[in-house]
Amino acid sequence: MQLDTSKASMFMALPSELRNEIFEWLALGTALNLAPKGRKYSKPVAPLLVCRQWNREYSPILLANARLSIRVVAHLDFNVVATYLDALPEGKVKALSANRRLFVLMSITQVPEQLDLENLDTWMSYRCNEVDHSAPNKDATDRQRAIVIHYEGLPKPSLMSTGVANNNLNMKVALLSSVIRMIPRLGGKKANLPEKERMIVDLTRGKDNMIGLVRTDEDRRIEVDSSGSDALEDIRRQFLPLQLR
């Protein structure tokens, strides 16, 4: 695709307030996967490639308004997310702090094991200020906590009964439930903060959408808070027979 430099110049001649409104409208209709390793985004973003001025003006607006996502794949290891956040310069932290459509996509392929629990606990501690205050990246870590993260569960059973749609759905719901039920036990007293609650509510909302259940976020919190200590083992027992059929 060839760039029409004359049209780009005409656009830059518009008042900055009008340019920002157009950029914001464009960003609101954009969905991007963040790619911490290598490129900044998983695919080219055309307005950022027009010229340096377009890049400078559009980049913070894009970060503040687009639907952005980072995928967590193996054993709920959030290290890739923490690495991305810690590497952000202050200007981008400020822009991303205004975004309410930043999602971590949590791939869930099995009932959580000890490693999954440890990784989630590490993430909760990281987000709840349980850090080494002498660490070199301490200031960056403190700044990025202003960034609001939402969570989307992607249950994908590694073994599925082919051709049985109901079993497929049951398995996905069971997998997502297995993660939801263990979150209240993570992070100790210091993790009894909005991050933990947000993860619970976001994942429970996703589970409700799977089964067509409509209820309030408060109802979702109550369900998780009232779950018994044996809930994870109950889910494990329910899930394994479905997986082996």
C-alpha cells in the first residue's frame, strides 16, 4: 500500500484538537495483541507508520483507547506481562493507565497444579506491592500498578470428547471454575485488594457468559466467597471423568 503523502500533510494541517478526536475514534475501533518480545504489537499499526509526527501523536492515544491484550500461555505464568509493564517508559505508563480495555488472556488447559498456583501467587504479590524495595526496577513497578488489568479466561481442554458439544462446554466451565475457586486463597493478607477481586469477577463473568447466566458482580463475589475449601477437589473429580470419556 502506497502512502498518499499529500493527504497525510492535509491531515496534519488540521487543529490538534480535531486530530486527537479523529485519532481517538480510530483507536476505539482497534484491537491489538501486545507482543512483548520483538515488535510492540502483533501486527503493523498503519497510522504509526505514516511519519514520525503521526507516530508521536497517535501512539499515546492508541495505548489509552484501543482494546489491548497479552496472552498468558504456560502454567498461568504472568512473567511475560510483568516484563512488558516494567519495560514501559513513563509516558506510555501514563497513557496505558487511562485504558480500561487492557486484558490478560489466560489460557487454561488443565485443572491447576502446584506450579499454576505458585505462578498466580507470584503475580498477585507483584501486583499488590509485595516487592523488594531495593530492586532496580522498583520505581517502574510502582508506576505500572496504576494500570488497570482485566482478565479473560480461555479454557481449552487438552483432551476433549469429539462431537459432544455439551461435554465440551462442561469441561470448559469446569476448567474456568477450577481457577476461580483457588484465587481467594492466593497472596496472603496483602493480596486482599482490588486486583484479586477484579480477577475473580472478570473470570466469573466469562463463565456466566458461557452458560447464559445473568447476574450482578456482587452475586459473583458472594458465590466465590462462600465456596468451601474442598471446591477445587470437587471440580477436579468432576472434570477428570469428562476428560477421559
